[in-house]
Amino acid sequence: MIKVLEKVGSENGQPNTHMKAIGMIAFILLAIGGLNWLLVGFGFNLVDYLFGVGSALSRIVYILVGLSALWEIFTYKWSGSAA
């Protein structure tokens, strides 16, 4: 699947601007989700506060964050070096 994404979104081995934009949006949504989980750890859910507990908008935000995590997992470029 990763090879398919690389072929669809690249020219000469370099990602095109659409793939870069999707990657940036995914990263931002993933950061927002991570910060929300930090707040949940302190007893405050920002997404539920802004959009309502269990609302359609809250579910959309959670779905987008989850899809962003999948995008980052499947498009991650391994450096090849052991940490």
C-alpha cells in the first residue's frame, strides 16, 4: 500500500504538493488530537466542550484525527538507523 501511495504522489521520487499538503494537514490534526488527549488527562475534553458531547461534529473531529494517524503510519519514511 505504501508503494502505491508513493507512486501516486510522486514525480522522480519526490512527493508532489498535494501529498505534502495532505501530510501537513494530517500532522496538524494528529497534534490537535494529542493535545486534546493531554487535556483529557487533566479532566477537560476540548472537542466535547467546543462541539458538544457525542455530537456529529465531535465524531467528525475524532474520525479525522484517527484517519490522520493512519495516514502518518502508512506514509512514514523509516530512517533505517537504530535508535
